[in-house]
Amino acid sequence: MLGIVFDRIADQLADGRDKKNRAIFFEKDKESYSKIRNELYDKSDAVKQLFDYTRSRLRICRAWFFTRVHKTVIKKNRLALNRHKTS
């Protein structure tokens, strides 16, 4: 369950960067990205599978990264609290 939460948070954090990258190629017509993507989806099952596979890998990596950062912060906070208690 926690993985789903991290996945959604990572998606929201990366959304701005995705839009900036997309704007490099589709800066004048933002709707053309969706149009081209939908055309490719409709024309080729192989392209659709590749897009879906790539999207899944990207989401897994983002969620993994966010989970690692979260765990690192928690561990450092626990170490700091333990040091403070023993002092």
C-alpha cells in the first residue's frame, strides 16, 4: 500500500519536469503530443507495449528513488534522536 502512495507522490513531483521536457519538442502546440501519442497507440500494438513497458519502468524507478530518500531521512533522524538521548 505504501508503494502506491510513493508512486503517486513521485509522479506528482516529476510532472513538472515531464512537461518541460515535452515542451522542448512540442512547444507551439501542446495538444500535438497527445495527438501523436494516440495515433501511435492506434497504429501499432508493439509501440503501445513499448510505451506501457517504459512508463511502468519509469514509475517503478521514481517510486523506488522516493522510497530510498524517505528511508534515508528516517534513519538519519533516528540516529540523531538516539545520539541526543544518550548524551
